[in-house]
Amino acid sequence: VSTQSTGSSGINAEYGMNFVHRFPHTCIVIGFSYQKVVQFGVVYNPVLNKLYTARRGLGAQLNGFPIRVTGEKVLTKAQLVCEMGGERSEQTIQTKLRNIAAVTTEPEACHGLRMQGSAALNMCAVAEGCADGYWESGMHIWDIAAASVIVTEAGGVVLSPKEGEELDLTKRRIIAASSAELGYTLQCKVSHVEYKAD
């Protein structure tokens, strides 16, 4: 990662665990920000040959073709993605299990819940319309910065899981959703774990 006074860029190879186990959801992530605003992002899964790209104001693409979020607003119709993450403390695991219960318990259960093992690819799934919402805490800015602009340029939203808090990618928590309505529903349903900022 290199940082300069005018901007910062980062290149990250995500996700070691998936790569080691030959699980095909691994990616290379490149993001560039200027004055704390992500300007462009690239997420590439070389196993599945899926290249997600976006530049602020110019839309998002998958392998050169435009992509859009589903626009889903209702939790009961939404397919969600989340992660358990690498932190295995009892408090963290219990919080994440409570979050899963909060979105999968009737009468307001989501339509489906998936885990891929990659924050960037989970967010790109929202951008592509394969998923409607995603939340996580514990990942790092280099895991989510590039994908955050891909989501917004595909018509989605990125929010802090903490109600009333402005999104700060260095705080290591995020919600990505296909609509503001679904994003706010997730804000009300999920808790987050506090991590040391990047």
C-alpha cells in the first residue's frame, strides 16, 4: 500500500484462506482514493475470470459490461451475504451469530444467506445483482475500498452499520445494499464489533 499527500492507492491479494483451500472465491483488489473518497476500484477473480471495475461517475462493469444492483428494498425478498471473519474471540462469534439470527428468523427472515469468504467479492455480488445486501465488521480498508465504489456506481449504497455514523472505511465495518431502504433495515438489525481502526 502506498500513501501520498494527494491520494492513496492499495493493491491487495484477497483471500489467503480461500486460495490455500482452492475455494474459487479469491481476488486481487486495487483501489485509489483522493481526499478520502474512493475514485476507482478494480476487483479481479482470476479463478472465475470475473473483472469488476468502476470509476466514480462512470458506472460499474463486469468484464466490460455494465452492472446494476437489484434495487431490492424488502428484507424478506433479499438474498444476503455475510462472513464470520478470522477473529475467533467469543464476543465476536456471539455477535456475528446474533446478527445471522436477526436476519434469518421469522417473521422477517431474509430470503437467503450466503458466505463466500471475500469481503470484496461479497460487495461485488451486491453490485452485480447476485445478492441484495452485505454486512461485516473486522475486515480492513484494503478489503472494501475498491468494492465500495463498484457498489455505488452500480446504483447501490454503502453505509456504516452504526446508525447515525458517517461511513469511514478505516473503521473496519460496512453495509452494502441494493437500496437505501434495505441498507437501513440492516442497520437496525445487525450489531458490530469494535476494532482498532486501520
